[in-house]
Amino acid sequence: MPSDAKHERRWQRSMSNRRVRIKSLYVPLVLAAIHRWKGRRLYLVLNTTVL
């Protein structure tokens, strides 16, 4: 789908930006996910192969 491909390219550009601190993004994302789905089963997969 074109919209997904556009989103993926935008995400890749953001992650390749040297000013973005990728590791500092993981903790807030995980905490937000845990808070949002509190009381439910949550499967979280982080692909860190590019790190």
C-alpha cells in the first residue's frame, strides 16, 4: 500500500538522522505501551538489528 510505504520511508529517514537518539526513544515507547494496555496481555517486539 502506498501510504504504508510512505510511512516506512519517513520512519527510516527519521531513524537515520544523527540528531535522533534512537536508544532514548525505546524507554518512553515501552512505558507508553505498558501504560496504555495495562491489565491486558502485551507482546512487544523491538527490532534492533540496525543498531
